[in-house]
Amino acid sequence: MDAIVRALGGKGVVALDLANAPRKDDGYFGPGSVSWRVYQNPMVIGLAGLLGSIIAMLDPIGAAGVAQNSSYMSDPLGRIRRSNAYFIAAVFGDTETAEKAGRDLFRRHSHVNGVVPSTGESYRANDIEALKYTYITGFPCLWDCYTAFSGDKPTNADERQFWDEHVVVGELLGIPRGVLPRTPELVAAWVRDAEENIMAYTEPAQELVDYFLHPPLTPAWPMAMVNPFLRAVTWVALSQMRPGAREVTGIPEMRVRTAAVTPFVRTAAALAGLPVIDDLVAIGGYEAWGMRHNAKRRHPGTGRIPYDRDLGLALQQGKGGTLTTAQPTVGEPGPQQVTR
């Protein structure tokens, strides 16, 4: 099996190095966590990454940061793959790997600063409010795609456990402890208020949506090959867009197209989740494949490591952070706390 992955060349070697790397513990999630189940299927992660990238761009501040500082528009698929790799490392990595993933992404974003052209408002990508928007509106995309396309039948208890666990991901990536909502109800309330008070369909967001709905045919490799598949995946991913965000964008539901391709995408997701396929093909990117397989191959047996630190606050008070000594007001954020 490893020989097939190694045949990918340098990327395959990197994937195997990650898969076979020593592992000190089972990480902050570990076997039995809902998060491991959700992130296990690379097809689901791809759908969620595509939808989440669009939702992220509905924040005018985030859209300006991406347009001015990112390769998103020139390489959106690569950008999604690299972003997903950070989340995979945070969820499947041991504690050392998870903390490094969060620290690396935070430091990368520390250089993303500028001014929103339409308002003249200055922004910093690591601002806590900006991070809250990205993660609180993005993670529902993941949960919705998981419940719709994974083939699993999660319970209400699973959903509650997912949100309680997933606070740790946001904190590893720079949000201080106690800021993020921990229940489905609080998450839904925050997202609804963001739809009313933050989201806007700016030009960068429109360009990204147009890219996914009408992907280019060049460069011939890989775009000419993936063009039909990307269109189908986009229609299916957009079917999970929540009503408030759809109203902001004006993207039609495309029910006939979606109904026609959804069985195909469900089948692809089912196949991608099969161990015999996942073991042989680095679907979703070689870094993500390596981290998922590291968790599968290495079993220190420690179980889930309790997260009793405040790494988000430490990042915000360190180099590239937006705080000096004062901690932000914390507590379960309801919709009234969606401010800029």
C-alpha cells in the first residue's frame, strides 16, 4: 500500500513520512471523539472546505484580507487544501503537532494586515473578532456536510459533543479561552446574527463563487480534468448553504442540477471513506492524508489529552498577536455580541 502512495513522488514521500512519524500521545481529541469521525472522510472535508471558503469571504474584512494578501484567487483549490491540512493536524495530530499547527497558521496570518477599500477600515487577520467569524461560521459548514454526505447518522448528542470538542480547534488557532460558543443553539444564534450584521457579497466573494461555478479549463492539468467534477461538487456544497447566507449572496438553489449530481457525490464520499480506498489514494492532499494515517497507525494509548491551557490567549499576547496584557471579555457569546 505504501508503495502506491510513494509512487506519487516527493509528495507521496512526505505523506508517508507524516504517517509514520513518532507520536507522543493521542492528541486533544483522540479515538472515540466525534471530531475524528467528522474529519475522517476526505470528500466531506473537501465539500466543507469549498463551502466554508465562500462563507469566509462574506465577511468584508476577511474578503479584503484574502484579496490583498492571499493566493486564493489564483489557486483557490490549493488554498483550500492547505487550510484543511492545518485543521487535520489540529484534530488528528498529537498535542505537540496540534499546537505547532495552530502556532504556524497564526504566525502566517500575522502578516495579513491592511485596509478595507470600501470603508477605509483597517484590519488584522488575527483580530479576535475576525477569527471568531471565520471559525463560528465555517465549522457549521463542516457539520452540515458531514451529516448530509458522510453516510453516518449522528445523534443530537453527537452534535453537542462536536461543538464542545471543536472549541479547542478555534483556541489552538488563536481565540482565547471562553470566547467561542459551545452549543448548537449558541452557534446558530451567532451565525444568524452574523448573516444580518456582518455578511456582504463583496467583489472578492463574487469572484470566488464565479470561479467554483464556472471553473477554468486551464491549466490543462489539473483543471481540464477536474472541471466537470468541481462544478458538480460546487452545486452539492452550495446545497448546504444556510438560508441567511444564501439571501446575502443571491445564489439560486439550482435544485435540478443538485438533484442530478448528488447521488454521484454521495457515492464518491462513500468510496472515499472506505479504508481500502483511503489507504491507497492520498485523497484531499498529501499532508492531510499523512496526518490522518499517523493517527490510524500510531496508537500511544493515552486517550484524549485534557485541554486545560489557554493557547489562544498566549498567541494573542505574543508575536503577531492583537493583545498585549488585557484579556478580552469572555463568556458564551450570544448574537448580541456580534460586533466589529
